[in-house]
Amino acid sequence: MSVFKVNGVDLPPPVSAVWSFADLSSEESGRSTRNGAMQKDIIGQKRTLTFTWGILTMSQASAVAQLCKNRGAAVRLTYPDILTGKTKTGRFYTGDLGGGNYIIPSAADIHVNGLSCSFIEM
């Protein structure tokens, strides 16, 4: 059983899973031109998870690609959330899927290394 799931389906374990948390600020946010004081009006907070996989078989790489992109960009991602300390499932859209380098020792034995995709909370 995987730590990460897309639409309830286990993802292959990534070699890297980077979690980030961003404040979304209103147009009124910014620094004063008079005294440099910061005014920050947070209108939302969103998570981004970026996964990178090591060497995958072509079948595994295809499964990842299909989970990330084949049915549109919106997915349900299950992941351990650093902020809450609990497993969470949320609605995310997927960024670009790429970075996969082909490893071709023979035509019958193709692998992919370094495939990556970002999941941005909606």
C-alpha cells in the first residue's frame, strides 16, 4: 500500500516528494511606498506536492502518466499532510508531467527515470 494515492489508486513510491504551503494574498497586499511597512491580506492558503520517481518500467510510467493527466487535470490526492500531521485527501490539479528520461538497454526493455509531476491544491 502506497503513502500517496490519486483517485484512490496507489502511486508508485516516489524518490522525492516535496511539500509546500503558500499564502494567497489579495491585491491590497504589498509594501507601503511611504514607510515600507508590509500589509498582507491572506485570502487563501494552498498546498503543492511535487513528486519525482526513480527508475520505472514503461508500464509503471504509463500508469503514473494516466493517473496524473489522462482524465483531465483535476484529481483527488491522498497524502500525509505536514501541516495537520494527518493523512488528508483533497482536490488538486496537476501541473506539467515531464522530466522522464528513457533508459533503453534493448527495444524489449525500456525504462523511464526521473518522471515528475506537481499537484496544486484547488
